[in-house]
Amino acid sequence: MNNEKIIELREKILKGIELAFEKLVKTKQKNDGEFLFSKDGKIFIVKASDLTK
């Protein structure tokens, strides 16, 4: 594969991940769900409804 093909494939993969995460957030918002995040060893719980654009 040449560099152009690799860059194109990388962009498609990143776009797919972004779309999947957006769908996950929407589903969690409909079900009044929560996300768990970890930063510096501390765990944070965030309501999906708080994750708006």
C-alpha cells in the first residue's frame, strides 16, 4: 500500500469510530445511561445527557 491509500484507510477508520461513538451516546441518552471515565487513577461517572455538542 502506498501512503495515500494508508491515509485514506486511516481516515475511514477514524470516521467509523466517530460515528459508532455518536450512536452509542444517542442510545445511552435515550436509556438515561451513564459513562464511566478514568483519569489519573480516578473514576468519573458522567450522565449521557450531559454529553451534548
